[in-house]
Amino acid sequence: MNDAQLLRYSRHILLPEIGIEGQERLLGAHALLIGAGGLGSPVALYLASAGVGRITICDGDAVDLTNLQRQIVHRTASIGEPKVESARSTLAAINPGVEVIAVHERLTESRILELAGSADVVLDGSDNFATRHAVNRACVSLRKALVSGAAVRFDGQVAVFDMRRNDAPCYACLFPESGTEEEVRCAVMGVFAPITGIIGTVQAAEALKILIGVGETLAGRLLLVDALAMQLRTIRITKDPGCAVCG
Ligand SMILES: [Zn+2]
């Protein structure tokens, strides 16, 4: 690290759990982020400000006026631009020292596998089950740590599926693809702006801890946040031996 980096990251370096060694791990790390929306915004902002050296952001959409109520990485002037390009310019203004790779695509399963191959951690901030399951399958087959988040209305949830471990449950153990879980979309149901910030920020914290190798993550636990009552609880998730993906 040069002098400017030592200053930029000084409040991390002061933490005994991080120090110079932990910060250098972040600078050398590659995070793959799926989605540059409500969850992806705070994830991208914190990964970049905290100095994750390489961040690949994937999103096929363009910035829309209805996004700006919660998707805090985007600006009014960016309406109509690809979200990944808009995010890349915001992140470059905050921390020009990190490399942001913008992937403006609707991801296919083979593309997710290709992108996840070189990632040290995968963060899912997508808004639909098809993508979440495809990302999960890729993380199971490549044995990557997946930090998964979701938010709608006043409710949110976060979990870590650390597929580097043999006993780890995967996303499909919790939500089987054949399940009856109904897709609830923000566009239809509405979403309270800060819940996406709360959930995305927890995702960023979990990813940074995974990259540094410190603390206890939400591996094997699901954190549920009810922002209307402001109640948080965690429930245990166990591996389903009959899971179609990891069983
Ligand atoms: Zn599973």
C-alpha cells in the first residue's frame, strides 16, 4: 500500500481484526455482484469504498426514474444509462483505486459460471427466482461463498451459503426450485427505500468478512428483518440431504 492508501483505509487498518494484512486481502480480492439495483447499490458502494480491488457488476437494465427512490448508486443524470455504467462512474468517483468491471447483460447460466469462476465471493442482489437459482447452482458447482439478499415491502432477508464447506446448505435447500414460494416483485408490491439499504449493507459486511477471513458469518443462518416493527431475528438453515442442487 502507498501513503494515500494507508490514509484512505486507516480506519480499517486500526481495527485489530483487519489491520494491514486484512486490508491487503481486500485489495487483492475479486467480488462478483449480480444486480445493480436496490441491494446492489449499497453492496457496490461499500465494496468499492472499503477497497475490494476488483468488482464485477452484472445487470442488463438501464436506470429508470422509479429506481432512484432506493437505488442509491445511481443519479438523476444517469436515467437511461445502463445501470452498470452508472454504478461504475459513481464508484470511480468514490474510489478510483478499485477496478470495476461492468457487465451489461442478462446473464445466462453459462455466463454466470464463467464470471463466478474467478470470484472470491459472489453477492446476489437480483430480483427474481430464476436468476437466484442459477447463481446458486454456479456457486454450488464452483464451491464459492454466496451472499444472498432479498427485500420487498418492509421485509428483507440475508443469508450466506458458504459452499466452500461440505456441510453448508445452499439456497435451494431453503427455497427448492419446485417450491410454491411466490415471486413478489417490488414493481408490484412496493418497497420501503431503507430496507434495501439495510439488507445490501449486511450483504457487503458479510462479503468483506469472508474476504478478510474474520468473524462469524451468516453461514447456515437466515437473518430476517422487519423494518416496520424494526425487529431482527435469525433462523438456522440446515442442509437438505434430498436437495436437487447440493444433495
Ligand atoms: Zn441445497
